[in-house]
Amino acid sequence: MKMKRCLLVFSVMALVLLTSCMSSKSTSSSGKGGEVVGVGAGRGFREPAPYGMVLVKRGYLKMGIEKQDSLWGKSTPVKDISVDGFWMDDTEVTNSEYKQFVQWVRDSIFRTRLADPSYGGDETYMITEDKNGDPVTPHLNWKKALPRKMNEDELRAYESLYVTNPVTGEKRLDASQMNYKYEIYDYTTAALRRNRLNPYERNLNTDVVVNPDEVVWISKDTAYIDDEGRIVRETINRPLSSEWDFLNTYIVNIYPDTTCWVNDFKNSDNEIYMRSYFSNPTYNDYPVVGVTWEQANAFCAWRTDYLLKGLGKEARYVQRYRLPTEAEWEYAARGRDQNEFPWENENVKSGNGCFYANFKPDKGNYTKDGNLITSKAGIYSANTNGLFDMAGNVAEWTSTIFTESGVDAMNDLNPQLEYKAAKEDPYRLKKKSVRGGSWKDPESYIRSAWRTWEYQNQPRSYIGFRCVRSLASSSSEAAKQAKKSSKKKK
């Protein structure tokens, strides 16, 4: 008891010392005698909490497994790292949320066809001019409602989105058409000194003679649909010529692979999941599976664009949705006390026998924890960060490439290992880190520090994902602490 009191007193003292180190300096809006007083601060952007997300505050993590793994005898690298704060989905992305993405893509194709002369040519579904009548890049008019009662041309446009099985007569959405195109500007590559458009800015060493005719080569991802309707992805190398060389284009077929349920398990009767898990509303609140790393990134891009259209000028402050880095994921999963599991003790169930997560507690006994496959998202208790299912249910994609060296190859500040594999790259370079373990994994695999991987184009019935978003202002938390400290002093 005395030990706990001492620790408590020490923690309070440490907090006081930390906050006292942060002082608040006020600046005047006017000065005399030509003194530099700074410009007016203006109104700061107050970032609202994104729907369905929680704030994971910045902090420190000893990343990796400190104790040698008793199950496999593997020793994994351990490193002290620090990460900035970020928003994170409180649950894995669900079937219902991913369906919204699929339906948006379907409706965008429908609108495009309604504007096509081949299907009636209703130009009101496409915006080609601004409010002043000046031409703009043609884009869809989402304010125009889709027709409820369709004429012959509109019905043909709608029917073109569906296919019918010639044997069973079953009609379903044509998954092969559900392609989403998006563009990402690579700010990091554009910021590299070697990529400056002005050759005289590429090297600060004044002993080096600048060659203004030196060619700088840029790798750029691009994609297009060929004459047969197939997605062609290319990574092209070209001489740097303008800012457009940092804009990467992707086209991704975004419909989940529902056949993963039968392909992942040989000699197993999982047809029922293949036919109903994504389509049956009963599973709406279950985590989406059968989604590749590439599809998860496409979802993040769509979610960003979908959000930004609803924001005004403040949209420029909001960061993009993305997959978490491996370090962010582990930091968030461990909770505020950085435990081995997302909960407070090393056991996987409470004293009354209730399991803390959905995983495979026993050999072949998937039902021991009350589930057979996935469970509804968020039915188990959240960790101290307010995050659900950070262990078990479905494993989760991260943005980080998988290497055996792990954190040894990472920086200790916001660590990330990123590699955009080209189509022609060896397959081994397309491994991405997967975290958290799943409904089919044993206890050892659901620890917060356990690392595994999957190829970026491989869908699985036990891998899903959740999104994160960097804070609009990384200094906001420190500023709040400093403000509180300043008030106390007064």
C-alpha cells in the first residue's frame, strides 16, 4: 500500500514538473519603436471529433516483445519510439460502412451512364460549367436525385450494372465494374531536396558545382482502363518536369472477395459465409473481410474526398484518412498503460470466465469464446484508449511494409517503413504488416506486439482494417496543458 502511495505521489510530481515546463507567452498585436511583435494570431481551427473515431494522444512506446516468445522461441526487435496524437476508428470498418463505399461507386457509374448519349444523354447529371458559366473539368452532379420511375434509357443504364447467373438465374451487382479511381499527391517525395524543380536548390553544399541540365528521374504510379475494360497499373520512370510528377493515380476494383471464405479453408463447408456474410443485412455491423490492402487504401481515399466535400475553406486543415502505421497501431492497442494485451492483465478472460476478445482459445474449439467466426464489432470492452477489438475478431492492415528487422529499421519518431511496390516488383516486396490477430488465431497471436504479414493484393476472411487521421494541429494537446498550467499560476 505504501508503495502504491509513493508511486502516486511520484506521478503527480512528474505531472506538475511537466506542466510547469510549458509556459504561455502572450503576444501583443501592436508595438512601438519598430519592435517585432508578431502578426495577429487569427482564429485557430478547432478540429471537431470525427464521427466514430477516438483521440489517441501522443506518447511513448517500447515497441516489440520484450520477453522471448515462449510459443515459437522467436526474439523480436524492441525499440523506444514516440508517436504523435491521431484519430482512430473505435471499431474495425464494418460491412455496413464498406457497403456505403460500394454503393457510392455504383451510383457514380449510374450517373455517368445517365449522362451518356448512349443511355439518353441527360446532361444535368454532369456539371461542366461553374455558376458564372465558365467551363470546368466535367464532374458528377450529386445534387440531382436518381430517377425513381425510370424510362427505357434509364432502365437500360441501371440494368447494365447487374449480371445474372445463367445457371441459377440469380441477379447481382456486377463486381467487375466496381472500380474506384483516385489520385494522391505525394507531399513527402515532392519535399525531398533532390526533387526540387530549381536545380540550384538541390544541394546546399557550396563546394559542389551545380549542373542545371542534370536530369532527375521520378517514379510515378499511374493506372488506366484498357479497351477490354481491364485495369492496367504501371509505375513509370520519367524526368522531373513539374509538380504533376508527384501526383499518383490509382484505379482499384473495390468489391470484397466473398470467395475468400472457401479459398482460405480447404475441405471446409463455408459456402454460407461466401453467399451471405457481405450481402445479408444480419452481418451489417460485423467487420468487413475479403478486402485487400489496396482496397483498404482506396476506402481511405474515398472517405477523405467524401468528407472534404462537406467542409468549406477549413478543409485545407483536415488531414487525410489513411491506414495506421505499424507503430501507431501497436501504441493504440496497448492502451494508456502500454499493456501486453489491450486489457489490463495478462489473462485472456475475466475471473468469472468471460473472454476479453474473439479468438480461438482452444485447438479446434472456435466456439469456446462464444463465437464461431467473426463477432459483431464492439461487443467486447474497449481498451483505455476507447478502442474496441484491438485483439482478435479480425486482424488489421497497417500502412507499413513487413521486414524481419521490424523496428530496428525504423526511426524513433513517428516511425514508418513505406514502399510503393511496382507491379513488376518481386512478390516478396509486396508484404504488408498485419496486426491484432483474428477469430481463427490462438492467444499468442492476439498480443499487441505480435507481428505478421500478408501480400497487399491478397484478400482474407480474417483480415479487415480501420482508419486513422493525423491531428490537424499536432501541438494542440501541449497548448491545452500549457494554458491550464498558466491559469493555475495566476
